[in-house]
Amino acid sequence: MSIYKKILGDQFQLLHPMLQKRYELGVGEPFIAKGVMKNISGSPKWLYPLFLLGVKRKFLFPEQGNNIPFTIVNTSHIGSDGEEQVRWERTFYFARKKRHFNALMSRDDAHGIVKDYLGEPSLFYSELIFSVSSEGHMKIESKKQRFIAGHLEIPLPKMLQGNTFVTECYLEEKDMFYINVLITNPLIGHLFSYEGEFKVAPF
């Protein structure tokens, strides 16, 4: 049983059947998909150095654009500590550059959250709350976050956090998944966002 099915509990059955299949993610059974991001939008130019750091750590990136091809690979495995983990590999193919947005997720049953370590090696940690909308869409919202510096994890005050909101659904008329990701900050406003469509690719 996947970490997402365990975290959602009875809610999991309320997801669209194709989303249930997508988030089952048995160990050793990857989910691989290809699609196009209709729009990728970034932050103010003065944050460019932060986004360049993100490029080095396969996290955020400064490039923006429309109709950007991308791939997503989710792989479930058992970590060295015996904990089930899901690796997210998102690759965006700009005209002259290839960018990544990777993460490693696991669950915290005691608090009912998914632990999300962003970047490789990890640069940020975020608690994620998963829920299902009345329409059967997957909803994800970030909560507490920490900045990672080596072996240190430094809690971030709310004013410095990137508040993340994700909606994923299945478009039956197109036989495709739809994803919308928005990251904002209380002081700056819009930090990063993308929306697009994708479908399962053979592997």
C-alpha cells in the first residue's frame, strides 16, 4: 500500500479512479508520464540567485515559458531505515536547457502528514497535507517548512515560507492528467507556478 493511500485512508476511494491508480505506486512499480506545461512562471528578478542555487540542487529554476515539454517519474522504494519513500523526478525541457524539480517523500503517521524533502541533495523540507476534493481531485497544501544546511534543519518563520498549493485531476475528455502548482510567499506574493497536462508513458 502506497504512502498516499495510507495517509488518505478512506478518502483515497473518493479520488477519480485514474488518480487512485496513479497514486497506488507499489514498490518497484514506477509511474512514468510525459506532457506539456502550458505555463511556467517565476519570481521577481532579484530572487534570481536563490533560483540558481535551486538549479544546482535540482529544485527551483529561473526559466519561464509556455508549452514546455516535461516528464515525471515517481518511484517507490524502501529506504535504508526501512521507511517507504517515493522519489519524484520532474524534468522540464526548455529550448536550450533542461531543468529539474526533484523531491523525496515519506509519511509521518503520528501527525498525518507527508514529509517532503526538496532538491538533491535536499535544500528544503516541507510538511504536506493531502486531501480529496468533492470532485475527486487530489489536493496538496504545505505547512511547516525548514531550510536544510548540511546536517542542520532550520525552522522557517511563516514570513519566509513558500506556501504551496497543488491540484491534480483527471480530464476524461482528453484521457490526460492535469496539474496546477502554485507557490507563494506572504511578503513577496507569487514565487513559482506551473500548470499542464500529461499522460502515462510506457516503460
